[in-house]
Amino acid sequence: MPEIEFTIDTETGKCETEIKGIQGSACEQTARQLRQVLGSPTTDRKTAEFHIKPQSKRRVGSNE
Amino acid sequence: MSKYMTFESQSFPNRELLLDALAECGFASPTQGSNLPLKGWDKKNPQTADIVIGRGDVMGQSLLGDVGFKKTAQGYVAIIDDMDLEYRLGKDFVVRLQNSYHEASARKMAKKLGGTLIKERVGKTIKIRVKF
């Protein structure tokens, strides 16, 4: 199940967000919605999961 | 996980969420408008803002000047007299407002995505999970 985790440091007002369980452009869309409410982030990085592509299997035909 | 972002700015991009955050901090009915003059500021240094908390509307005590929020390209920025911040509102006023704003943002995202929200406080950290 996808989720967004907000971690708020109440002493500094800093807010870290992690978008989990969404890949590629769907993740970018959620990030855009976050930027609309929170403004420009000071840190913005994609994690390894962002780059995972859906697996596709090539069908190999038989020559026989 | 797939994306990580950090937000530290003391400007507030969304008017509705700023009003929610102000209400949570005890200022439920600020005046809204455009370039409203702030009372109590030096006439040599007049200030205007778009959201205004009257200097008499703060916790039963009178501030030296109105508290304002002015719209900029980055969002709404607070205009507060230094002395009021030091002796009446508290130095951490803007940080408290940021915290409330961030919580309001999480609630808005949960609503927008049709998700559920789980809030947990651990020491000085608030963790909010929005599952959708």
C-alpha cells in the first residue's frame, strides 16, 4: 500500500517527507501535489525504487 | 521508498493551510484582504500584509504591532515586530506555526488522496503516515 510519511521536527519546524511504494511518473505526480502545499523543497532526491521499471518478459519462439 | 524531500522554508505557500495553522495556534479569525496596512508599526517604516492578526487579538494582551502575512512568490511570509516575538508571542512562534502548517498539509494530502492518516509523537518528532 503506497504511503507518504511526514517527519516533523517540532524544534526546528523542518519537515521531511518520504513517498513510499509508488514508482516512476505516479510518484512524480504525488511529489508535485506535495510541492503545491509545502513549497519548494531544500532536498529532493529519487530513491532506488523510483527507477524500478515494471518487468516484462520477452516471448521466445521455438525454431523447431 | 521512492522519493525523499525536505521542507525547511518559513514561508507558507497555501493560504487555506496557513489559516488552518493560525486557527490551531489560537488565531481563528484573522482579517483577509490585499495590502492591508498594519497598525502599530513605525510611520517611517509602514507595513502592509494580506492576512492580518490585530494587535489586540492576541491571548488577551496587546502587541506593539499587528502581525501580518504578506504574499510573495514563495508564499506568505510573516511580518512580526521583534519585541513582540521576543516578549509576547515567543521566539518559536514561526516554528510552531510551521509545525501546525505541516500537520495541516498532511491532513490535506490524506483528503486529496482519499487516504487514512496515522499520527504518532515520539519526543520532539511528529510522525504522520498517510496511507492511500
